[in-house]
Amino acid sequence: MDLDGQIKLSHLLLSDRKCRTCGEIKNLIDGFYRIRKGGSLPSSYSYECKQCTIRRVRETRKNKSNTIWEYPDW
């Protein structure tokens, strides 16, 4: 029985993190994106919650419908 692995996993599941953008405290696994592969450490998760990340990407994405493209003047 791997008791060490279970203790580390349960410690990760119970940890919370404060979002740098909105300031809310959320569950690490449910509320934050994992940004490093193969890591189950708390440092493998971002410091910005999922909702703030989605909001930031939507606001900074270029609006393609407003861009007018013209042929170059050769």
C-alpha cells in the first residue's frame, strides 16, 4: 500500500489558492488551470483562476469582424 502517495495527493486536493486577479480563494484543481506537464505539485498550477483567464482572453482577443482589409496599392 502506497501511503506516501495518498498523503501527497490528499494534501494537493485540499489546498486552496488565492487568484491574483479577482482575489477570491478557490480550490486548486477545480479553479485553476495546470500550466506544467507531469506535475502534481501546487506550483504546476497557474495563479489566475479559470474565470479570470477566460475573461482576459475574451477581452484581449482581436475582433475580426471590425477589421477592414484592402488590397495593397501597387
